[in-house]
Amino acid sequence: MKHPASPLRHHVARGLVILGTICAALTPAAADQEQGRRLAQLYCARCHSIDRVSPSPLRIAPPFRTLHERYPVEMLQESLAEGIVTGHPTMPQFSFEPDQVGDFILFLKSLERGQADR
């Protein structure tokens, strides 16, 4: 004998599908942002502040939380992929892989919104 589905089961199942969809959409971005933070810690934190409160260890290195005040951080994509070269000798030259560029930009954008308090 077949039992009709109760309205409650229908709503619970629908809610689980919606929740799963939301989680699937959010998880990669969170992972990418965290990877961007790790890259910043590895390559940049010696000179730049990579959080929302501390000063940069090297005074001439701007804190990452203020970069968006100078220009859209998306403008860094090409430089990060081809290799950052600056006018002062203390900054090392380096380049990121394409997926790393996206992760790093996502991390910088999170500082704009004040969401990377780590």
C-alpha cells in the first residue's frame, strides 16, 4: 500500500535541497578565499599587513585592507599572473598560477568588505 507524502516531509525535503544548493555554491568561494589568505601569509605578510587592524611590518608597504582605496584590486590580476615588479628593491618578484590569482583577489576583496578578520 502506497502512503501519500505528508506536507511536512515535502517541506523538509525541499528545505534540504535548497540548503544543499546554497552550501555547494558557497563552499568553493570560502575555500578560495582561505587559499588566497594562505598565499598572502606565505608571500606578502613579511612586509604587508594582511589583516584589518595591524600595521604593515614594512612602513612603505601598504596594508592590503587599503589597496581598494587606491584602485580596484581586480586590476592586479595581470600583474600577479605575469610577475609583480616594483620600484623598490626589497619586494621580491614573483608570479601566481591562474587559480592562485583568483584566490588572492578574492581574499583582497574580503578585506574590503571587512570579512577576513583572521
